[in-house]
Amino acid sequence: MGNCCALLKSIMGFATEDFIIQEEHDGRLPKQKKVKVVFVLGGPGSGKGTVCAKIVEQFGYSHLSSGELLRKEIKAGSEHGTMIQNMMNEGKLVPSDITVRLIQKAMQETDNDKFLLDGFPRDEENVRTFEKLTRIEPDFILFLDCPEEEMTKRLLSRNQGREDDNIETIKKRFRVFQESTLPLVNYYASKGKVRKVDAARPVEDVFESVKTIFSSANEQGA
Ligand code: AP5
Ligand code: MG
């Protein structure tokens, strides 16, 4: 796919971003699908899923949660199901190849050009694999900043039957977030791409801040 993009760019002057999700059709030019992507990052229980549902309603994005896609994969009885389940129960990161392919497939199957990637990317390998497979650069990163104490309280009272919502696994999830994901947030911040929100407030207040960010992104055509 990379070679195809490079070739088209050199011959026809197209930007690679114009061929983000490519589908080959009988050797004809790939079908173009130019997309807008926002990465939604934050610790476990920071409210990523909650806020994404609200952004979908108000701004028409499609919401793809890497955690949800992985849970669906387990339920569907995929060949990797047991391995994914074990890693999630340990709060560890599932191999990028699996996660990115699930995201890419979901994007290809969705008839929308605006995506919220919730909980993705979580480490550098996620980013590298995603860029290699899709050539997509995010428009910006929405970062939900929330103290661990508040996140712990939320996760322990969530009651949705998630096997990873127990105190031992929650602590491991926090550690992975600190060690692998926060450095990524800092990297994107150094490129001026992070929009940080205080996520320790009530849902409606958090969403007020988020609305301002997305409204301004819309105005700027970002
Ligand atoms: P994932 O499913 O993404 O879990 P997570 O990141 O730990 O986050 P949660 O879904 O638990 O919380 P959230 O931030 O969405 O908060 P929510 O809105 O639900 O990932 C699970 C696992 O999958 C990972 O540990 C890893 O193993 C694997 N994985 C996922 N992505 C991966 C990737 N990219 N690469 C490799 N592996 C990956 O809110 C939580 C609760 O708080 C709810 O009850 C909600 O009602 C409440 N709440 C929300 N906002 C507020 C608020 N402002 N005030 C009060 N309560 C609130
Ligand atoms: Mg979630």
C-alpha cells in the first residue's frame, strides 16, 4: 500500500493522505476516502467512552473504541480471543497488529469520514503500525486528564461486568498508561496537537470544554 501511495504521489502529485483507506478495484485507481481522525486518550476511567458518545451526537463522528473492538473479537470467538482476553485481564497492551487491523477494518466498513479513536494509540508501536497501514495523521489529540483516585472510584462503581474492573488489574492499567501512553501524549503535546481537558469534573462540564474544542476544530476545518 505504501509503494502504491508513493507512486501515485510521484506521478500525479496527490497527497498520500488522500488515499488513506484504499480499496483496490480490478487494477483501477484506489477508491479515495479522505478521513478526519481524532485520537481520544486518557487513563482508564477518565471518561473516554462517555465523552465520545456525546461527541458522536453533536458532531457526527463515528466512535471506534479499541477496547470495545477487542472485546467484540473475544465474543466472536476469534483465533486470538484467548490471548486477547488474557492480556486484557492483565491490563497489558494487545499486540498492535491485531488492534490496528481491527480499527482499520472498522473504518473501512463505516460510511463516515470522521472518526474518534477512543483509547488508541497507547504506545509508540501502535502509532508506527497505524501510520504504516493507514498513512493517517490525527487532526488532534483530545486528552482527558483525571487523577487516579477519581478514575479508581469510577471504575469500581461502573458495574458493567468488565473483568478488568478489579483493583489489581486497575493498578496495572494505570501503570501501563503512565509508562506507555503518557509519553505519547507528551510527544503529541510537543507538536502542538494535544487539546487537554480537566476530566475530573461532572460529565456535563467536561463536555462543555470538549464542545469548545470541536467547534473550533470545525471552524478551522481541522
Ligand atoms: P479500554 O476498554 O479502552 O479501557 P480503558 O482505557 O481502561 O478505559 P475504560 O473503557 O475503562 O474507561 P473510559 O475512559 O472509556 O471511561 P468511561 O467513559 O467508560 O481498554 C481495555 C483494555 O483493552 C486495555 O487495558 C488493553 O488491555 C486493551 N487495549 C485497548 N486499547 C488498546 C490498544 N490501543 N492497544 C493495545 N491494547 C489495547 O467511564 C468510566 C465510568 O465513569 C463509567 O461508569 C461512566 O459512567 C463514569 N464517568 C465517565 N465520566 C464521568 C464523569 N465526568 N464524572 C463521573 N463519572 C463519570
Ligand atoms: Mg472505554
